Amino acid sequence: MADTASNSTDSRYASMEDEVTKLKAEMSGLTESLSKIAKGATGIASEKMHDQFDRVTKDAKAALGATQKKVSEHPMASIALAVGFGVLLGQLLRR
């Protein structure tokens, strides 16, 4: 009778070991899948950020070019505007 109980316990233990081994393998597979998904998402986000940076850089260069053109077309007005803005900013910061 004791042998039967011992065999039954050993059989359950072996079955549990098999289940744990299977769970470890499944967890490893899930970890690999999640890693691949995360790498893919990172790549997509990086590509979008690079595209956005390129757009912003292009727009900034265009704005700088337009500003330089206006300043060169109207130098005295640009100087007067800069002085006026400086005085106004100075008054606001003084308070």
C-alpha cells in the first residue's frame, strides 16, 4: 500500500516537473516575441522621430531664409523693430 502511494506521488511529481518545463519553454517564447515586438515598435518610433526632425529642420531653414531676405530688403526697418522690441522687453523684465 505504501508503494502504491509512493508511486502515485512520484508520478504526480514527474507530471508537475513536465508542466513546469513546458511553462518555462512557453515563457521563453513569449519573452522572445515581446522582445521582437518592442524592437519593431522602437524602430518605427525612431523612424517617425527622424522624419519629424527632418521636417522641422527644413521648416526652420526656410523660415531663417525668409527672415534674412526681409532683413536684407528692409535693413532700417529691421533695426528699428529690433530696437523697439529690445526696449519693450527691457521694460517688461524690469518690473
